[in-house]
Amino acid sequence: MRDVLKTEELEIPSTVEVTIKSRLITVTGPRGTLTKNVRHVDMDIRLLKGKTTKVTLAVWQGGRKHVACLRTIRSLINNMITGVTKGFQYKMRAVYAHFPINCIIQEDGHSVEIRNFLGEKTVRHVNMLSGVVVSESKAQKDELILEGNDIDMVSQSAASIQGVCRVRNKDIRKFLDGIYVSDRGTIVTDDA
């Protein structure tokens, strides 16, 4: 059954500026600018300015899957706002039973070189996506910290690191070696 009109609203913080032009959403905040193109989704996206700035999303005569896109786009904008205000941080831990995994950060934190995975001589090289910086943790041994404003770029960079360290042709219940995401959150934490 189609709904005549479904709407979602999102309040914009005062420190963030949002511009919308033909479903091209640009969010600017203290940490930088993010742009997202959502022209493939047919919906009304409006910016309402008053005492507080709001973004309203509306779908007319939408089916179930079309209406589901409303909350998705709302979450995308919310993640962009979080990215330009607090930033995103993923922590990854190197797990090994016998052969210690060596992670070498190169190109000022824009790529990682992984050596000695399962004792292999193969050198694995992973480039970070745009806007993502990787560093070694000072507090924890064998921990990588990925930071950036765009959650898609940070999480995909973490997935790329985890993906190159997959154990092949062995029992993965026994061979648990790899680099895994141990924690994810924002760079600026709320001390409440």
C-alpha cells in the first residue's frame, strides 16, 4: 500500500551549515566539509531556516522501499553532521598466535604495510581512502587508529585492512590471526 506523504525531520546544530541544491547535500562544520549526492533517490529535501535550522525530507506516493529511503537519507545527513563536528575513529587490533604481525605506517598515515602475517613473506599494502589518516596507538601495543570525517571512508579503510589479512586454505576456527576492528566511535568524546 502506498502512503500519500511520509516525512522525516532533522534538526541542524548551530555550529554546522547545511546547503542543499538539487539533492546535492553539503555539510560544513568546524572539522571540514562533506558532500553527498543523493540524486538517485526521488524525494523532496528542503532546508527550513527559523529559530532553528531543520532539514525536512518528504516522499509522495511512495512504496515500502521508497519510504525506507527516508530514514536512510536522514541517517546519512546525521552522520555527515557528526563527521564535521566530532569526526569518526576506528581502532583495530592485530591478533596473532605465533607470528607477530608487523604494521608499518607509510606516507604520513595514508597507507599501511602489513608484514609477517602467518609468517608469510608477502608484504600487504593498503592505501587509506581520501580523508582518512592511520596512526599507531601510544597506549596499546599492536593497535591501529583510523580517523576521518566521512564514516564511509573510515569504515571502508578499516574493512580493507581487515580484508587483506584473511586466512586462506586453513581452518579459520583455529587460525584466528588477523587485524580486526576492536572499537569505533567519535574522535571528540562527550564527557557527560
